[in-house]
Amino acid sequence: MAEASARELHGDVIEPYSAGVERHGLDPRTVQVMSEAGIDISGNESKTVDQLGMIDFDYVITLCDNARETCPWFPASVALAHRGFDDPPALEGSPEAE
């Protein structure tokens, strides 16, 4: 969602990448929500940070505490930011929790 949204909104000035510390696959609900926003991600794949190779990132943004704690080391020149929130599939009442 983050990569596709960033590409849609600012793809002319940034080159966004999205990856996690674990590969979980593409959640059909995510595809549906993004489609409702006018963004087709049906052909996208879940990937890990390791799969991104040796890209020289300017910014790294982590979105959950697990990612912040287990994310690989990045050089000091990379600006790091964190915006934590609960992982939606882990929330009580989600289809995965039942």
C-alpha cells in the first residue's frame, strides 16, 4: 500500500520501495481497498528488505515496532523515521484472529 500510494501521489519526484522484515503475501483486502482508491496493485508481490538489494536509500520509514526493532542496519546518511501502528491482521476481530 505504501509503495503504490507513494508512486501514485509523487512518482514523478520519488522512487518509493516497500518491503517488510517477513514475506506474507498480498492480502486480498488490501487489493480491494487500493482498487477503491483507484490504484491497481493486483500484480504486486510481498517482498522483504533483503530482496531490495543494495539500493542507496535516502529515507527509511518503518511502520510497526517489529520492523523498527528487526530492520537491517542502514548507513548513518540514511534518514530514519518511525510511525508505529498495530498490524491490522493482528487486531482482535480481524478474520485472521477468529
